[in-house]
Amino acid sequence: MEKKDLVIRIAGEGGEGVISTGDFIAAACARAGQEVYTFKTFPAEIKGGYAMYQVRTSLDPLFNQGDTFDILCAFNGEAYEVNRHRLVPGTAFVYDYPAGDFEPEIPDGVIAYPIPMSQTAKDMKSYRSKNMVALGALSALFNINEKTLIEVLVDKFKSKGPENLSFNLEAFHKGKELAAALDKKDLWRVADPVPAKDVLIISGNDAVGLGAILGGIRFYSAYPITPATEIAKFVAVHIPKVMGTLIQAEDEIASISQVLGASYAGKRAMTATSGPGLSLMGEMLGMASMSETPVLVVDVQRGGPGTGMPTKHEQSDLFLAIHGSHGDAPRIVMAVEDVGDCIHMTVEALNLAEYYQCPVILLSDGSLAFSTQTVPAPKPGAIKIVERKRWDGTGEYQRYQASPDGISPMADPGTPQGMHVATGLEHGPAGAPNHSPPNHEAMHRKRFGKLKTVVDFVAPTQVDGEGQADVGIIAWGSTIGVVREAVVRLREEGIKVKGFYPKLMYPMPVVHYEAFAATCNKILVPEVNFQGQLSHFIRAETSIVPISMTICGGVPFTPIQIMNKVREIL
Amino acid sequence: MSIATVKKAPLKPKDYKSDVSVVWCPGCGHYGILNAIYRALSEAGVDPSQLISISGIGCSSRSPYFINSYKMHTLHGRAGAVATGAQLARPDLAILVLGGDGDGFSIGGGHMPHMARKNVDMTYVLFDNGIYGLTKGQYSPTSRPEMKAYTTPYGGPEEPMNPLLYMLTYGATYVAQAFAGKPGVCAELIKGGLEHRGFSYINIYSQCPSFNKIDTIEFYRDLVEAVPKDHDVTDLGAAINLARQSSEGRAPMGLLYKADRPTLDQRMHAMVEGVNGSPDYDLNQIIDLNRP
């Protein structure tokens, strides 16, 4: 099978320019018409530690970070040590030598390209140019389009002065010359440029921020937390342009409280956090359920519990997102698959919150947070904004009046005769406290009942494949992208396999699950958490008995892992 | 609060009463404070539909139900944070926060400094009865150590905090204190708070005859002492000196401090103007920044 994609992994010490090198390659490839999917890991420390940036690029759509890399570029000995077990025959290995801090053993079949990165940087009297030397070498060795790469470098460095730019370009060309002097012995090369597509290249976190702005938010309350903080950074830059406000709160409890207050006051409002923050917000989410106030919380999941693994990938907040509050506290939970979803499902989540007057939790995860991907550029005119139902000012206003769909119109403060209370106490139609058994039951039916149509409001699930299959794979979040590729490759092997990808996690679209399962002999549920959280919900809410497949090592699945498991359970 | 909320034809105090009946114990100081709030709202000319009354949980946090306005009865300790969001979303409205000492300074203590230092434009009336009443009498952050209560059968092991000193230190721009037995003074100070553009904090001593047996109406009457006529309310040092009297067995009554400082919403508005913010901003400009 011809391999159409190429995976380049750059690794080294945090602060050495690993991340910017990856960003330059990704942007250059995108400008050369390629699809790009990047994956990064970096240390929890501020300075130093192991950092890694992987660029996967292809002319065809990409859904995940790939099984492993084709090309490793090691800036230091640690990068070599961490990755040496993946240096399989055929891999190209570019490394800092001589005068680097290590002398690697080159395994049989690995094609080695020693580049004196540190020495060249030292000769140029600037350690900072080391990554530019590496970039030049990579460009020359693997056909990373030089024209677009230089355009990217010019755009990046021009604001820092002509001297800075020419210095970086000089280092780039030195690296290129060093590589040109070596014998090219591998077959890896980026495809020749094609016309660039109408795309953005954007990280999951920035994409949530962009979705928020496109979705019409006017209030955002932030509290710093890895790996969600960049969402606030993006929103902070742009929200004043649309007359909105971002406040950094004193803690996550204040964030969700402020969002509730702003929403009551009539504005589209949201916050974003990670698991620990969502834990703190639990009580106020219940208040939002009870008072039927629209709020959006984006949870960029990380390794838990406790402080856990703040910079690592995990999908372990599903229990918390669905059930994290006291009492019976209905909400809507959605999960994004990729960076494109981060834009569009943030818009959708805001619409859902406004329409259904309840908390919406949108789950992203650590690997998407920092993964930059090429996504079609959104068109503002094509974005649908759904407003909350507002009282028309006629008759006597009762905030929680029963209605056929369970949705009662809201009244913005300032509306004459619309005065009402938003309350966390159980209440009757007018909002007055009412603890009678029939009332509590009726109000629960209202609050849960209004969510019955959510399944029609959004595209709740996607099915990949037709007819009967031996194995059906149910995946959520960024694991979907891994499964999409595994399914294609398994089919090429003649294995009958289908995929089922829920985006709406709660209320659970049970009918869709059952219909899918009816077409599969076995159901496999891979997810990145210890307990098999989606499997648990499937067993609780459907008649399906899934095979749970879990990993929780802080990194996403690879397609190969899924493929091996499918072959095993056939 | 914002001037835009003032109505031309003022309403009477009774017009601010809702039709929900008040549920406090007989002899509770909160009745006096509530009546003072009605008077203050009337005298400040606040349009009920332009007012949001916000509370947390506790006896005094029931107050919004009794006021004719938009209102939020939220969670224990969170009134101030909810109010901050509402105020920033709608700086044209008046925001009144009502709550107790436990709600504000114990469970809600994490929010208090930030409303003060950020100068969020709202009026915070704290009903200070030195006790948790709704849960039947536990000591609070303002209880005196000699108080024997539900969880302090041998007397309290802690020193009380000083709300005025706290608010002055954290940068509140309107700090006052009164006593529920002096509803006229309360009304005057609350009205001043409503009219002040910035974070107004009014601490009002309120007797709890049911559970706080030592801070009686007589105790408070003897405790409070009018702020001296020659006190300069713009002098923070002088205000702090007055506030410190509370630890010496006397408590100032009146306006201690008032300062003009840009409010948080004014600063936010300046940011919007700084980037030429507009409801018709071309979103393509933001999208295009993310091209490769």
C-alpha cells in the first residue's frame, strides 16, 4: 500500500524552538496545499523538560496524528532516548551531531542524517538559531516547500526587525547546505505543492475561541487552567471587537457564577476550564439547571484525578460532565472530534444552551487543545445563531410557566412588567418557592422533558459504513479520528467493520446506539480513561454489551492499536 | 449605579414591596433593614424593572423575594460573583446584593476582595447578625468569642473579623455602617450606596433574637457611635482608624469612606472603544488572522 502521508517528529528540550519549528513546517505545508494534523507534548515545567511536536501532512484529509513517525529530528540526547525504540528500519533520523550532547547508536535500516545543529549555532554566536539550522536541513532533505517555508519565516520574523530576519534565514540556509552535502538515502518527501485551499490552520483551543466569537458570545469569564487557558487568550483579544467583555475571575466558582449572572442579564455567556475547574463548578451547574439559565462550559479534559497530569491527554470527565452536580440536574453534554468541531460545535453548544435554557458542557481534550489542524475557513454568513425564547410582553408573565415543549420564555432585566426571580429553590410557575411533592415532580418533568428534542436539534451521531459488520466501533471525542482511519485500513484488509461516532453524549441518543448495534456482531468501545466511562453509560442506558478497550497513558490511541484489537476480537 | 436607571416620577417605598410575605422571626433586625431598602430605592428613584436584587443563601438572602425588581436567589456565598457577571453584562442596570455575614465572609469570602478591588458597580448590603440563623445558630466570621452557640458550646475559639477594615483595605470605594435599629440612617446610607458609581459596601448590624443571645438590640445600640461630624470621608487613613474602633468595643455608624475610581465596567468599555468595537464588526477579519 502506498503511503500518502508523511509524519515528521521534532523533539528536544523545551525552549529550544521545537514548537516553533513544528509550527513553521505545518504552516508551510498548509500554504503548499497540504492537509496538516499536528500533535504536541510538552513538559508541565515552565522551562526545560522534553518537548515534542509531530507534523502529519498529506494531500488527503487527515483524522489523527498517525501511528508513529517517518522522520525523527532529535535536538538532544533525551529526544533520542525517548524515541529510540521507535526507530524502525526505513525511518529517517536527523540529529544534532557532532558537538551535540549525545552519540546515538543507529539501528540497522535507519537512515541517519547527522547535522551539526549546535555547532553551527555556536559558530553563528547564537544558540537560538539551532532550530533554524534544523529547519533548513529538514526542508532540504524532505522536500518541505522552501518557497512557502521562507514566506512563513518572513511573516514571523519581519516584525522583529530586518537583522533578526536575515539572521534566521542565514541559519536556515546553513542547515540546508549541511543537508545538501549528505547523501539522501530514504524515500520520504513531502508532496510537491498544489494550490492552497481555503483553510485556517488553528489549534483546538483557538478554534473554541473562534467558535465562541462566531457564536455570538458577549461575556466570557476566565480562570487559568491547563490545558484550557489559550481559549481565554483568544477570546480576550477578540471579544472587545464585538462589544463583549472578558473578565478573569478569582476562581472557577466565580467564573461559572459570573456566567450565570451575565446570562440572566440577557447575554450569551460562557467559560472554559479543565476537569478540576469543572469539579468546582458542579454546584452552580445545578443552579443553572434549576433556574433554567443558559450557560456554556467547555471542558478541555486532562489526566486526572486530583492535579493529575495537567499537560497530558485523557477522556475521563464524561461521568463528571453528565452527572457532576447534586440532585437530578439535567444538562446537555457534547464532545468534539477534531479542530473543525471545536469551531462549529462551540457555536452549536451556545445555540443549545440558549434554546434549551440549561447548562451545556462541551468536552474537548488535551490532545486537541494544542493540535493545530487545517480546517475549512468558516463563513460568518453561513453560521446559524439561535436566540433564547423571549417573552413577548403580553399577558401576565410567569417565568416558569408550563408549555408544551417545556421551554418557558425568558425576560431580560429592564423589560417592563417582566420582573421575576431566577432561583435555586424548587419553585412554582411564577418562581415562588414551592416544595410540594407534585410540584417538584412536575418541575423535574419539565426540566428533563424539554431535552427530549435535543436529538433532533443537532446531528447527534455519525455512522461510518453500511450493511452488516463483524465489529462495530463506538468512539467519542478525539478517539473518533483514530477510529476513522483504523476502519478504512481494516476494510482494505477485508475486515467488515463499521464506526459509530456520538457527538451528543447526553441526553444519550439511545435509539441511534441500538440501531447501530443491531448491524454489528460485536461492539468495541475504545476510550482514553481507566474505567471505560462511555462503556459504562452504554451498559446503563442501552441493551448493548460492549467490549471496553481503555488506555490512559497520557497519549491518544494510534490507528494500529485499534486495528490490532479488532483483529483480536473478530 | 447608573444614572440611566433613575425614573422621573419616583415611586413610594411601598411600591418596592413584592407580594411575597416576609418570613423572618419576630424581633429580627432584618425587618428594619428591608424597610430601609424600600425607602432608599424610593428616594434614589430606582425603576424596579431596571434593578436586579441578588442574594445567596441565609435568612437575609431571602430579601430579594420581598422586593419588587428582577431578582436572583442563588447559591450560598455566590451572590457577589453572580452580581459581577450581571453588572458587566448590563452596566446600565442597578445591582443590589443582599446577604449575611456567613454568606459573604465565610463561604463567599473568596469573592469579597475582588468585587472591592475591581470596583464592580453595585451596592452590597450585608446584614451582619454575627450568626448563621437559617441553620439555627452557628458562630459566623463576625461572632464574638464569648458567644456560646450550636457548634461552640464552650464559647468560640476564634476572633471575629472586621468587615469595615476588610473592605477599606481591599479598595471598596464606598464603605458605611449602620444598625438595624436606626432605619433612617440605614436608608440614608443605602441610598448613598445606590447613587455611588462603584462598589458600595454597607455593613448593617442586625439583631437575631432567636439564636444570637449576646448581640442584642441593646448591645448594638450601645456599640454604635456616629461617625464624627468632622470626619473626612475621602481620607482613607481616617476611615481605617474609625474602623479599627470596632476592636475596642465601639463601632462607627455612618459613611466612613467614599472615593471616585473608574469602575470595572468603565474600564471594560474603554477596552471596547480602544479596539473600535462594534456589533457589526467584520468577523472575517478575525477568521483571516488564522490562515496559514
